[in-house]
Amino acid sequence: GEVYRQIERKKSDIFIVGGDFRHYLKIHRDLIWANRFAASTSFGHNKLIYYLGGVDNALNYMFNPQKAFNKNIPVDYTQNYVFQTVATDMRGFRQNIRNGNSFILLNSEIRWPVFRYLANHPLGSKFLNSFQIVGFGDVGTAWTGWNPYLGQNAYDKKVIRNGPITVTLNTNREPFVAGFGFGARALLFGYFVRADYAWGVENFEVQKPLFYLSFNMDF
């Protein structure tokens, strides 16, 4: 009995390893170049699935979560995922533009606090003092297996069933996606509000832009 319970416990293990590294470089006075590198992986008999895409606390999707998630990208449920989370920021896409038990993500932003920069001193208005114009770029992927190019991802294949006939097609999806765009940040009614307008790049093709309105202090 005890041996059986020990085996069952071993079969339910899950391990997660990851990191989030940020660097902020002053270009000139309050003009800042901000960079973030994040990566994580899960392994064991159970796994955590990462859904790449979107931003945290997106207000324009909060009341309609169905629109926030991309159902056109398949998920490999044979991986025994027991938990799920979102890998952000990946602007230009909704959640689940890529998925898997590992992800890697790079974000880069130029942040220009316009009014404070022009005045060259802190301002009395919290809104004007915190207001920033931002240009950004994101690139990343989520995948299954040792690396994204092994062809073990659910999104690498498309299964078409027509009666007794089943056809599996290679989708030729590039694992890495990117996004670029511009936005604004400001402290509004005590909350730090972000507005982003982004174009996604999938399979080296620029997609239709998406707008995000969110509560978030940083990346």
C-alpha cells in the first residue's frame, strides 16, 4: 500500500523553473530604454501550460474573455497539463498565439515622459508628471519539447476529418512571433493606465493591429 502511494505521488510531480530579468538604460535625462527578458519551463509527470499573447489586466478584454483567447491555435492535451498561465507582454496578438510547457519572451520599450522631459523638472500634476509616450517591440514563443523547432507542438499540425478520412497537414508555422507598436502611459485617478496599439508579426507577415487598454505599472 505505501509503495503504491509513493509511486502515485511520483507520478503527480510538477517542476517549474523560470526567471524575469529587466534592465533600464537612461538615454537622456528622463528618456529611458527599458528591456525585459523572461523565460520559464515546466516538467515532470504534470505540466504547466503557457499561453503566449496579449497583456496583463486588459480592460477591453476583461468583460469579454472569449475575445481575449485565440481558439484557432490547437492545444496538445496529451501533455497532462494541470495548471495554466498567460505569458505576457506579447502585443499584437490575443492569448494563445503560441502555447506549450515552455516559453521565452523579450520586450523592449523606449519611454518618453513628454511633459516632464520638456519641463526638465518634476511637475505638480500627477497625470502630466507620469504621462509617457512609448514605442515598443516584443518577440517570443511558447513550445513543447526541447526546442521550438522539433515539430512537437500542437500548432505544427492541422488535422482535417471528413467522415472516415483523416488528413494531417504540416502548418509550417514559425514558432517565434513578434509585435511592434506605440502607446501611452499615465497615472489616472490613482491607477497607472496603459494604452497600446500593436501590429503582430506571424510567419513573417504583419497582422491587423490590436488595441489594448490595461492596468499595469510595467511590462
